[in-house]
Amino acid sequence: MAGQVGWLRRWLLPWALALGALLNAAYPMYRHYDFSHSLDTRSYLRLASGRFDSVSVTRRYRLLVPLAAGALARPLAKLGDPAGAVRPPGEWPARLAFYLINCLVLSAAGALFYQAARLAGAGEGAAGIALLAVLSSRWAGYAAGLPLTDSLYLLVFGLGYYAVRRSQAGGGPGAGWALAAALLLGPLAKESFVFLLPWLLWFGRRALSWRGQAVALVVGVAALVAVHAWVDKAAGAPASASVHNALAHVENITYSLRRGFSLKGAAELFSVFGLFWLPVLVAGARPAGRRALTPVLGWPEAGLLAVVAVHQLLSGDLGRMGYLLAPAFTTALALSLGWLGRLLPATDTSRVR
């Protein structure tokens, strides 16, 4: 019984906290977002309906979230479109299904962010506040409220970072399972997982043996190959199309560099976490604060930052890809808040009447 209560406190409570925050924050995005100019969202809605031939090769193989949304949309469709719906007829079930599934998946990622912060030494309160702060980002609302697959990729990053943190804190079966799940889901979540893979394999070697890593990765890649074959056959597309599409992303590097070094690009990067950068910057500017941040000033975080930078360069979407740093930033923010909290004068409750 005590073990069950401990598990509920460690996992269910932060997950419920994240889910409640996301359902509220992402609802306006789900309810009012204009899909007419968003190729991504229209593509994933088509995937959810089982249509592959009219979807860009960039998004055609990211099936897990769209297929889950399509399955959930079918029973939701029996409820009928709500009165006063502003969406095209018949789209409401699929959009609602994406909203619900993305909130559930991203809240699971949030629970991993919280646990990673706790493993780094952050207190429960500081970790909870940091989690809510990170989930208040516009990119969390974007990922949870729209027909997208970003939530699953963030879950993969959360699993990987939690596994590394858990292994550094002494290991345990949770670290191995988390890394194995990341290696299984990663290939199906996004093609750019190939850039996260070396980070997972190297820094996760204490969480899961090389043999265990190989088995999990082989299963994940085999699933990806099967998905490619199935989708290519259904869409009538040549298998080489995905290779040409991947190489085409290299052209985004020059654009991303120009944008990143512009005033607008700098503002976009700052806006990923907004004013919540400030506690981290304040802590980093003080010797005592840097000592508090020691757990996130190591090679795993430097490597993860480099992985995120590669994603930004190849995608051209600096803010959206910058949010992939959320697992490490949650830990950094929680440690910063804990350090700042210790600087505040203690309240003498004996004087309170």
C-alpha cells in the first residue's frame, strides 16, 4: 500500500497537474485556431482519416498520433457536431480527438519533466512551479491544442532526459524502461530522431546496456520500415521520396542562421520560455546560483542543447524546435527557483495571530 501511495504521489499527481494545465491552456488554440493556412494541421487531419496520397512526405509517416486520433474520432462522431460549431462539418470529432490525445501525451511528458527535476535535487514545490511555467509556453498550447504530432516527440525527449537523470541518480529499472521506450517510439515520432539518437545511446549507456539499447532500437526501426512500406504502397509513392525530402532540409540552414542572428529571431528564441528565463539567468550570474545549477551544467545538457540547435537549423522553425529543450529547462528553472527561495527571509509563523 505504501508503495502504491508513493507511486501515485510521484507520477499521478504531476501528470494530473500537467493535464489540468494543458486542457485549460490549449483549449483556446483548439477552439479558435484558423486552420486555413496551416499545411501541417491539414496534413495530420487527412492522416487521421486514413488518406496518405495527399500528404507531404515530410509528415506522411508520423502515424501514431493521427491514427489514435482517428480511432477516437469515430465514437466522438456519434455525438454530432456541437451547436454553433465554427469548424467545417464533420471536422469536429477529429479535432477534438487530437486535442484530447495531445493533452494526454504531453501531460505524460510533463510528468517526466517533473521527475527529472526532482532527481536533480529540486524540491516538490519548485519542480511543480517549474513544470507549470514550462507548460504555459505558447508552444505547449500549440502542441496540445492542434492536430499535430509534437506531443509524441516531446514525450520521447522527456523519456530520454528522465532516463539519463535517473541513471545519474543511482539508476533503477525505471531508467532502462524509459530509455527503451524512447528508442522504440523515437523512429516513429519524427525523422529527425536520428539526431537525438547518438545522445540517447551515449548518455543512456548507464541506464540500459548496449545490448538492450540495440534490441529496442532494432524493434523501433523495424516498425518504421514497416510503416514506410505500408504508407508508400497506400499512397503510391516511391520509397526514395523520403530520402530526397530529408536532403532538402539542408537548404534551411542558411535561412535559420540569418533568422537566429536577427532581432526578430532573438525575440522568438526568448519567447520560447519567456520571462521564465530570468530566474535561470539570475542564478547563472551568481557563484552560489551556479553551484545550485551544477546538475544541469554537465555534458548531457550541453549535448541536448546541441541536438536542439540542429533541429532548429534544419527546420527553420526556431521557436517550435527550441521547445524541445523543455525537459532540461524544467530542471534548470526548478533548481533556480529553489535557490532563489532560499534567499528569501524565513517567515516567523509564531508571530502570526
